[in-house]
Amino acid sequence: MENSQETSEIKPNSKAKGLSSARKTTRRRPLLLTLISLGTLGLIGLACVAWLGSKGAVIKSELNAATLLIEPLKTNITNDNAGDASGTVKQLRAHTAAAKEAANDPLWTLASSLPGVGSNFAAVAEVARSADDVASLGLEPLVKVYSSLDWEALLPSSSGTDLAPLETASPGISSAAHAVRLSADRLNQIDVNGLFPQVADPLTQARDQLNDVTGALNAAANASGIAPSMLGAQAPRNYLLIIQNNAEARASGGIPGALAVLSLDRGKLTLGSQSSAGAMGVRSPVVPFDLEQQQIYSGRVGKFMQDANLTPDFPTAASTAKAMWERKTGEGVDGVMSIDPVALGYILDATGPVKITNPELLALAASGLPTELTGKNVVHTLLSDVYSKIERPNLQDAYFAGVAQDIFAALSEGKGNARALLAGLTRGVDEGRVLVWSAVPAEQSVIAKYTLSGSISGPSVSPAQFGVYFNDGTGAKMDYYVKRTVQLVKECPKDGYEQTTVRVTSTNSAPADAATSLPAYVTGDGAFGVPPGTVQTNIVAYGPVQANVESAKLDGHRTEFAPYLHSNRPVGVLAVRLAPGESKTVEFTFGKIAQHTEPNVVVTPTVQDVKDVTLPTQNAGCG
């Protein structure tokens, strides 16, 4: 019994121990399950990170591969190889599509919604989507349009040009520009603050590149929209063509020399009535223009064709010239085009040499002028040699006009390479040597967006834009010998505003004996109070909107100047005289500049290469 009793006492103890063991096991299970769950989550997290990393690598790799194809695509287009261009775009599209597919991955999309780091994933995804939109909605249709156009057939010719393909292409170009513009807008809305540098830097670069592409496409879309009508697709167009003579400076380039009516009828280019600025005489009553410009440039702008472009605002100069021409001749024109001999040289580079065939011109050339004009000799011939070889001013004008006519005759015959011609004209536009104004408001509203308009206000003017313009005060052709440089100097900010100095250095490179060795027509022979051989120039400097022109210096010393206001832009004017071999530096300082963007400067195009005139912006080195 005792044993049984002991046994019975032991059993309860065993049960208690079993229960205790069970409780311990039960307690261990949640812990184990938790550890397993955490481990699983950790593995899933690592897998997600690895997956996202792999997708990120794909996006980066594919976009880099697409970027490397941009230069080959440019080469294909430059070399007029439509087939290779299409193939390159197809490859580029494959890479951007792969990048977009990786960015649309569900896990990547989920990561984009995470607090904190999510914005980085979202930004990368938007770059990938934008790149694919540009490739599929922008580049592909544009290359198709490019392939469909026969560029040589678009050259003006004596028989006319079929402008229908250009009209047909216009909607496709506009659609492509719209698609790319939407992509650019999406990227511009992304706040780079708070993004990782590895994301923010490529995003900023992509945004800048896309904005450049957007600007170019918008320009192409606008051009394709108005070009057919301006080229006479629907009805003949007549334009007053002004050949500016840089040997006597005017704000937009040079004094109007030869004048002609350029007619365009379905791409057929012809030159009609011809004259010279001098033959226009004195306009009485004067052609009206705004009071602000009258105060700066005097009433001469509306009185003499030679002075219509004393103002740098080409829409004012062009509309005034149109009114003068129509009053004098009774012949209406639809707009005004202007070009200088340097840009004529660019055209000759495309057309090749042009032989003079006019018997009267050949007789004048017998005095020692070339009978064949090229891109290399036309500037020197028209701006220098013609005055030393031909004594009578009316015959000088006749030669100048005749040469221009022969060059445009070569154009009308379709002579030259279309792409080289387009490149030459584009360079002329970029340098301010080719300007266009349309009397049709809808067309002019488009032209006004671009430097082609020569406007000093409106959408073509950048926020922190300065302007430096030259007007001859000698009454002669001495500007051929003046060498100039223009430079912006960013001074230290003051009271929260930017300050910038515009520095203009001018040198008279004429020979020391210019008064006797150069023709009287070139020196002016003192007719306007300037000694022969000396050059007098009115230097006009414009600042950004709402700024102030605060001071002027001549060779480092403060000097008086004439301050004005034009279209809410401050203007300073100072006259400078230079004897042969003499140099002088004028500095205008502008303050209260509210615009904090990088400044730029527009300068009157001269005989010199633009890159030799406009120097890089200098910083004052503020501490």
C-alpha cells in the first residue's frame, strides 16, 4: 500500500511536470514563429531590395544605351541617311521601352509610394517614361517626316517648288512637339529637393536636355506651320529685301544699301523692283513710330530709309521701311527681310561661286573687282574693295545691288545644297544677320518668339538679356575698320539685387594715313564734323526689364551719358571717337537687376566673327 501510495503520489507530480513542459513548449512556439516570420520578412525584404536593385540597373543600363545612340542619330540626319536614321531610332526605342517596362514593375511602383525614399523611385520612373515618350511619340514620327521630305526639292527654283509635302508634314511635327512638351512639363514638376544625388543629378541633366529638345521641336512646329504660306503656297507673297551694309553701322547691322522686292509664288523665287535707300529720299510727313524710340534715336528713323534701323528693334525698323517703300513706289509688300554681306557669304558657301554675267557689272568689275564671288571674297568685295575701285557712289550702289541680285538669282535657280543652305541661313539667324518681319499678325506672333524677329522685347528676349548696339556717327564707311569686343562682368550683388557691367572696347584699325589713303566716301571727308580717318560711334546699351542704368565710364573714368527707357528696359547711350590706331573702353553698370538667371548679351552684327566680338561673361570675384 505504501508503495501504491507512493506511486499515486508520484503520478500527480509527473502530470504537473508534463503540464509545465507543455507550457514551456507552448511559450516557445510563438517566439519561434515570430523568429521564422521575421526571418521570412527579412528574406522577402532582401529579395525586394535585390529585385529593385536589378530593376534599377536595367533602367540605368537601358537609358545609357539609348543616350549613346543620340550622336549616331544626329550623324545619320546630317549625312542625309534616312534609312540609317530609322534604324537608329528603332534601336533607341527598344532601349527606352525596356527602361519604361522596368520602371512600371509593380514592386517599383509600390516602392514609389513609400514615405521618404519613395520620391526617388518615382523620379526615376518618370525619367524612364519620359524618355520612352520622347522616343516613341517624338523621334519616331519626326524621323518618318524627315524621311518623307525631299530636301533638295524644297529649294526655291525658277519653276517653283512643291510645298505640299511640307504642309502635310506640319501636323506630325506639331504632334511630336506636343508630346515632348508634355514629357518636359512632367519632369519640370518634380521637386529635386530631398532626392538622392544619384537621382537628382541625372534628373536635372535629363530635364535640361529635354527642355532644349522641346525648344527645338516647338520652333520646328511653328516654322512648319507658317513657312508654306510665307513661301507663297496659298497666294503669292512679296517681301521688301534689305541688304544691310556693315561698313556703316546701324543697330541691327548696317545702313540699308540695296533694296529689292523678293517675290515667292509656290516656292518660285524672283527679284522684282530694285532701288537703294538713298533713292527713297526724305519722307514728309515722317512715318510715325513710338515716342520712346523717337527720344532715343530721333525722328530720323521715320524720315530716312538709311536710318530706319537706328533702332535695334527690327519690327519697328521693318514696319517703318515697309511704309516708306509703299509711299515712294506705291507697291505693297507683305513683310520685310534683311540680310548682310556676311550672311550672303554663308549662302555662297552653299551655292558655290556665282559668276557675274551682267554687262554693266562686268564693266564696273574691270576696275579690279572679282567677276566671280565666293563665300570668301564677297564681304571684302562689298564692304571695302568696291569703294576703293569705284569712285562714284551711285555706281558703288549699283554694283552692290547687282551682286545681291546675282546671288539671289543663283538661289532662284535652285543652285547649291539644300542642307548647306539651311545651315548657312540658320547661322545667319543665330548671329542676327538674317531678320524677318511679317505684316500678317498671325505669322508675326510666331516669328516674335525667336531671335529671327530681332525684337528687343517680348517672348524672344531672355529674362536677364543685355544688348549692345552700334550706330555710326561719322556718316561714312569706316566701321569696316573698327574692331570691337563686348563682355558682361557680373559684379557683387547689392541690397539683394544683381549688378552687371557691360564692357565695350573699340579699336580703329584703319591705317595711320587713313585721311589721305582711303577714299573720301569711306572716311566721310569731314562732312559731318568728324575728321577724316576718325570714327565716331554711338554705343547703345540695354539692360534687363525693370533694371536701372546707374553709371558709365570711359577708359576707367566716370563720364556723363544719356539715360533712356525703351519697353521698360533701361538704356544708356554714349558717343565715342577713335582716331586711327586708337582704342577706348566704355563701361555701363546696371543695377537693381531682379532677374537671378545667367545673363546673356545680344550685339549688333559686324564684319567680325561673332565669337571674336562677344567674350565669355566675367565674374567680379565676390567673397
